[in-house]
Amino acid sequence: MAVYKHHFLAHRDRHAEYLVRSGRLCINRLVEAPSVNAFIESKCSNPVPQPQEYGEAKTERALMLSTSSPGRLDKLHFVDWPEYSAPLPDDQIEVEIKATGLNFRDVMVAMGEVAAATFGHEGAGIVTKVGAGVTDVKPGDRMLVLSALHGTFQTHTRTPREIAAKIPDDMSFETAAGMPVIFSTAYYCLAEVARLRAGETCLIHAAAGGVGQAAIQIAQNMGAEVFATVSSPEKRQLLMDEYGVPADHIFSSRDLSFAEGVMRMTNNRGVDVILNSLAGEALRASWDCIATFGRFIEIGKRDIFANGRLDMLPFSRSVMFAACDLYTITKLDTKTTHRILNEIISMWQSGAIRAAKPNTVYSLSQIEEAFRLLQAGKHMGKVVLTAGEKDVVKVIPQPPAPTKFKPDATYILSGGLGGLGRSIARWMAKQGARNLVFFSRSGGAGEAAKELLQDLGSSGVRAAAVACDVSDEQALVTALKTCEADGFPKVAGVVQGAMQLKVVYCTHRIRNTPTDRIRRTLPSNSCRTTTTPPASLPKSLGPGTSTNTCQRTWTSSSCCLPSAASSATAASPTTPPATPIRTRSRRTAARATCPHRRSISATSSASGTSPRTRRRSTPTRCSSSRTTACARTSSSPSSSSTSTSSAGSPPKGRSPSASRRLQTSAAAACRSRLS
């Protein structure tokens, strides 16, 4: 009914050609092939990241976050982690990451301001492997980690056991992932370097951030008086509500007025300890606020990487200026890191510290949004990303496994002594092939062929060139038996490159073409439908397959091999032949095959609508006897499928000019098939 309405009532010509395949109506429509596109992109030097569910992507791969364009946060994507296949060192553990803490250093790496190969310095997850020297951790344990070697924006990470700690039972992965960096940094700076004591004053810049809130808690636990700077009224209120910092102890970091406020609140004495993350003039203004015997701890990176200048006059007050980088400490001083992590866990369990507020959690699907939030400097507390199985992330398609050939098998290259064939042979040798035989009518008499055989031999490949015309079955059998007698192992593959090209028009010129020339171009052994392997072929032949369907005519001399191989191994069900419902004028003929005394039929694909019968196509004689295309498309009289186009003379009532037009289009069809 749909077809009737489409064609007979609406008079539409689009999709007027149909095919019945396995009971389904098909039309001739081109559709995109995603699998082919993905394969081509995987072969390119710069494959394009594709959206994929995180759980599916990591099933057979270990992934790590990367960027193709530093400076653009929209270019963040996941790639293969190459170190995953390496053996696990004895003193390390491997953890499957469930949540990762995001830090400003990660933003600087993404923007190209810090040179680093990995993203992420902290995370939490489940142990999957332990090194031989690790005895107090087992697979399945919940751990928080600091990783300076491999990063934590990955499916898995590896880290020394000393810089990881077991997660308490009352701590979630999201909370655990947001603690190691901020509390380790604050504790190391204030307790280890500044040696902050009770009764001293401490100025903490960017106090509403993760490190700032951790520093406030540690300083208050040590009995120090806290001064702080923030960038908004909301952050100011947060410090007052969560940590009880007095309003007159909180200043704005948007301008340099904080320096005047600090000096006023300390009676021009200054502060004993400054934890600084500001840059430029704000750093120098803070430096002027240091008290006698004060300690200035720099955790920012901008002025350091910019090689900024520092005034020397404050040093006259016997002060200290120190820069602390947790990344370096974690990498080079694992014992100190281990001690700090254990101290933090103890403080958490005793209730002395708690997670920064708010603990903002994003999924990996929102990774760009999380990076932009941190880049803008408008966040409060800690930003954490969780790795959900259904999160959609950008992933570089997995490259196909490299081709490997069996060293104990023989590979035949038919007509493989030309330029392309020689390149294929050298490539096969690099991929493990150690026995190559070339079948060529010249028998390797040319200088290029001799040079190839010599080069292959010097690289450990046993190579031989045999004079053989592969279109001659008897000559082919003799050549194969010669290889077997010479000690070549079983044939595992054939590269068919032999060809004698002669393009003719089936309906016009093929009748005037000598029969022997046709047979040389389309040998008889390629046209028959082989159901049993030829008895003359050696038993050392392995199964084979055909290749691109567009090349069947040119490579037809090897089309009998798949049938022989399949019969030699096991019978497989065949797809029922396609039944043409109707064909239509010149567009049909241009895509048609060349059936032997049968109607021209279109090779169609994709699902579509039902048929509309108009005039039938004209049968076309083809002098090419039984070509591969004919054998594949012609229907036997006993076939259960029925075609509306029949063989024989043109229908009555058709004008001679219409018949000539159809004959011309049929000729174009055969010509396009052969070309």
C-alpha cells in the first residue's frame, strides 16, 4: 500500500528501483558506514576522538587524559595509556580510579603553561594489583593515592605504596579523592616548613579554595590566629559560617587593600606566616607584610615560571622565603609524603579536619565544564570528578592490532614482482613472514626482481620466484608442487596481484574479440561455481578468502579458491540470492551486473519501500560466457524467487528506438562493471 501511494498516487520517481532480499524490500540508497570511517581514522596520523561510554571504552584498554591542542579545553580527550602493559614494580600498587581531584595545576597543564605528560595528582579507587614487595595491601582494598609518575585522570594508575593510604570505612571515594593534595600541601607548608606555633599569626590567601580551607583547619588546630583573603562576598560568608573566621580578619584579594588591612590589624607588626598563591603586585604586597622572623611560603606557580623579581629589603628582618611544590615532594621524598598522609588520615578519624566545603562533584562527561570552573577562579572548596560507567567521553579510537604473519608458513604473491608487489613483500617480511614465493610469468628474470630476492634473503627471509601463469590451472598446480618439493611449509596466504587488463564493451565489442583473449582475461577456472576442491591442488593449501567486490573481474582468476577452501574445511550457510522486483531505465543499467541472457538488475542496499511496476527492462546478450558477475547474479530456473523482468525478446508494443536506448544503457552497465 505504501508503494502504491508513493508511486501511483503521488507520481514520485525517487526510489523507484527495488530488490527483495530474504523477504525484505530494499532500495538503492547510499548510507554512511561508521565502521569503515572508524577504521580509516584509526589509520590516520591524527585520528579524531569519538564520543564513547567510559565503561565500554575501558573494557579492553587502559586510558589516560590528554589534549591535542594545549590552550583549548575543548580538546581534552582520552588516549591509550602505554605504560599499562609494563610489569608492575615490586614497590608499587595499581589502582582502578573511581574519583579524581581536580587542581589548578591540571588547568595550567591543559593550557600549556606547565609542561607535563599526565593530568591529575590525586585520586581514590580500588587496588587491582600489588607489587611483589608490598605486603600490607591486597587487591580489593580502597585506597587514596598521590601519583607523580602516571597521573590520576586515567582508568588505572600506579604509584609507590608509600604515597598511598587506605581509605577509612566512613569516607567515600569522592571525599577521599579531594583530600590528598589540599591537606598534604597545607600540612607540609604550615607544619613542616613554616613550623607554625600556637599564638602566631597566619595570612592565608585564596582561603575559600581547597588548599585555603585545609590550611585554615590546620592553623586553627595549631592555635594560630588566622587572617584570610577571598574574592567574593559569598566566599567571605563561607569562611565565617564554616570556620568562624572573624569578619575583620577577612580581606579582598581583588585589590591590594588587604596589605593595609593586615598591617592595621597587627599594629604594623605584620604576620608570622604567609601562605601565598597570588601573583605579581599582590605577591610583592604580601611580601611587605611579613613580620620579623616571619616565614613566607609560596605555593603559586605563575611568578616562578615567569621568573618574577622579588624585593630583597624584607630579608633584613631575618625572614624566610620558601616555595613548596607537592608534586616534587611526592616524586622525590616518598617517606615524608607517607608520613603526612598517615597524619591526615589520623586527623580525619579524630575529627580534627573535614572535607572542604563544598565538595563539588562532576562526572567525566562534564570534564570541560569542571576545568573551566577552576580556570575562572569562581569555585569554592574542592572539585572532584567521578568515573561513571555510562559517562560519555571523547576517546581516540583504538588502533587495530598490527598484522603479524606466521614465520613457519609460506605466503604466495601472484604477480608480486612489480613495484607494488615488491613493497608488499618487504612489508610482509617486516611483519614476520619468513617464506615468500612469487608466481610470475617472467619468473623473476628482471633486475628489480633479483634485487628484491637478494634483499629478502639477507634479512633472513627464504624467497623464491617461480615462472607460472596463474590463469593456467595445470601450471599453477605444477608450481605449487614444486614449492612443496623444495621444502616450503604449508601455504597460509595468497596475495593476488596478477592481471592482464583488457577492457571491452560486453554488448558491442566483445563479439569481435578473439575467444582466446577473453579466456586470458577471464579464465574459465574463475567462472565456474566450484563446490568441491580440485583434486589436482596440493593438500598443503590453507583456506582463502576473496577481497574487494569491485575488483572481482580483474582478480577473477582466484575466485575459485574460496569455494575450494570452504568445502575443504566446513560447509557454511549461504545467503539466498537477491530477487529483483523491477528495474528502471538508464540509472538501473548503469549500476547493473551482466547476467547471462537475463535482465539487468540493480544491486541495491538499505531498507526502503515496496515496488512499483512500470515497463520491463530489455534482456541483454553477453558473450563473456559465465563471468564472475554473471555467476553471482543470474537466477536458476528452479529458484523460488520470481522476477518481473524475463529473458527473451522485447515486449510487444515497444518502439525500436526504446529498445536501442535500453541496449545502449545495458552496454554502459557492462562497461562500468569491467572498468
